Amino acid sequence: MNQDGSEEWGLATRAIRTGHRRTAEGEHAEPIFPTSSFVFGSAAEAAARFSGDEPGNIYSRFTNPTVRAFEQRLAAMEGGESCVGTASGMAAILAVCMGLLQAGDHIVSSRSIFGTTTVLFTKYLARFGIDTSFVSLTAPGEWERAIRPETRLLFLETPSNPLTEVADIRVMAELAHSNDSLLVVDNCLCTPALQRPLELGADVVVHSATKYLDGQGRCVGGAVVGDAKRVGEDVFGVLRTAGPTMSPFNAWVFLKGLETLDLRMTAHSENALALARWLQQQPAVEQVFYPGLESHPQHALAIRQQRLPGGVLSFQVQGGRRAAWKLIDATRLLSITANLGDTKSTITHPATTTHGRLSEEERALSGISDGLIRIAVGLEDLRDIRSDIETGLGAILSLHNSSFGVQMI
């Protein structure tokens, strides 16, 4: 019995049912097809499949039923015509650039992006004649001034990592299209459970499936979602030829992650908002960055564009890197890791981890200070999360030998 997606289904139903086509065994859960290749009934059938005259499986680098189920499910959730699964989130961004750009083209990118994405643009794409200009995520005027006749792609993350800045996707899409460019949005921090960029005018959405789409820190993967031509043909062609593709096992893990995505993102957001409000009251904390707070510069835009503010926040502590490291090292419950989107809360120092390969000047322009700490708020009991951070705040107090007290829970 086929379980085909339907535009009439709600998001939660799409996340559970889309893409599942039962085999003759009648299994209730999606099967895994861990095979490198597929057998043809005849030489003529093999030729027809390789030429594209006949649909069907050929080789798991670019045709695998488990990966296809994940792709169809995520495409339905994002509202896209096509999706391709990749080996990682960075592979997704690379495939987009290789599939849609050529030498001499120009990218305008937010400077508030994942540090490795910046390195990809400035160090590797530049070798092949693709230039990138970096501008403020929240200043459309800077984007407009940076666009050239050869600009083909506008790239941004919203909310940004780690400062949770929010861009107006509709405005950016209009700017891109009025200049014959495409808008690519990294939707990693929100996922389609909270934000759907394609419905707001974006042309392509990229994901690190490693994060919230999995939700339990088990596998590495990525995805590109968009229309049938750009993604289904151009980006897919890169994947078929170059091979940075998703494995069947990882696709199966991500399929199961998608089933609970809506519930998890709601719970992550609730915990994060409560924690952000609590952090605002702590004397050792200079500033909290979280779009759910009324103090956030783009709070009104965030609540209009996103269903909920998400599970990632960051905060600035007094005392720079020494104090930030002191707090991080004092925690016992939170996991010190640069990954995010896990059921387990994670904590990291962006200036020396996720954005550590950037120059000091680049970090300063992106607002990544030495006293900044990022927390991806998990699904543990909120009281336990706060208690662990309180231990870290106490460590800062001892470092400063200060007399101001930490507000107790």
C-alpha cells in the first residue's frame, strides 16, 4: 500500500507518512535498502534506466529507495518540488554552488553564517573564479549595494548562528529576483516545523540534517530543497557525478527524526525561551541573544516569520574568553560540543570553535566576541539545565572575586 504525500495533509502528517511505499513484505516502518547497486531484468532495461528513458534504481550514489523516501518527505514538509539528500550540510551548500554557479559569477552572502561556509566561499570557491561579498544580514541596503551584474546568488542563514539575527525573507527574495539572482536560505535553526522559506519567496533551502532533522546527534547528512529544474536536475546532477550523497542508513535515521520534528521544535522553543528570560536576570550576563525576547532587534519580524523562536540562544558574559571558558568548563550536565539540534543541551564557545577559522577581524564584523557562549537548548528538565548553567555563572563570580550575587532558581 502506497502512502503518497498530499498537499491537504498537515505538517505533522507529512512528517510521518510522506514517502513511505511498502514492499511486498507489508512492513509498517520504512525499510532500509543498504545496497550499492540494483539488478536489472535485462540488458535493455539497464540501458533504459541509465539513459533516463525508464525510471528506476541504478546505483545508490544517486538512486536509493530509503534516501528517496527522506527526500520526498522533506520536500513535502518544506513545500518544494524536489529534494536531494547529501553527505553533510556543507555538501549541500557545495552542491548548490556547483550546480547553479560558474566561473565569473558572484555571491552576496550574509557575514553572519556558519564559519565553515565562509571558508568555503572565500578559500575554495574563489579558486574557481567565484567571488563573494559579505554584508550585514539585517541591512537590505548593504545587500542592494553589493549586487553586481554578475551576481547570481544571495545566501543567508536566518536565524543566524550564533547571534540569532533574523532576516526578512520576503524582502530578500524580492531583492534577489529584481536583480536576476536566486535566494538560498539555510533553514537549519528553524526547520520546516517553524519556518518555510520557499513559501516566503526563497528559491532554494539547504539543511544540515545532522541537526534538528535528526534530533539526537546520531548521523551526519544534509539536504537541498527547491524546484524540479534547479534542484531536481542541476543540483542532482552534481550529486550523481561527484557523489557527496547521503547513505541509506543515515536517510533512515533522518526519516525517523522527521516524524517527531514538530513536537521537538515546540519543546526546544519553550525551554529556550524560559532559559533566555532567566539568563537576562543574571548579573554576570551582559546580553542575551534570542529572537523570542522582546529585547531582540528583530523580535517582531521573528514572531511574524517563524511559528516559534527556536532552540538556539547565545549570551555575552563579563570577562571575555577566560570567563566564558570558566563557565563552560564548570558545567556537568550540558555537553561541550559544537553540534546543535540534539535532545541533549549543548554548549560551545563560538570564537574558538564554530567560527575559530575566521580572522579576528571577520569575527568582530560578525559580532562573535570572546565572551560569547552559545547554547542549543535540549529537552532535559529546564530546572536541571538552569542549575548547571548556574554552576558556571558561579565559577565566573569566583574568577572575578566579585560581590554581586547570582539569582537563585
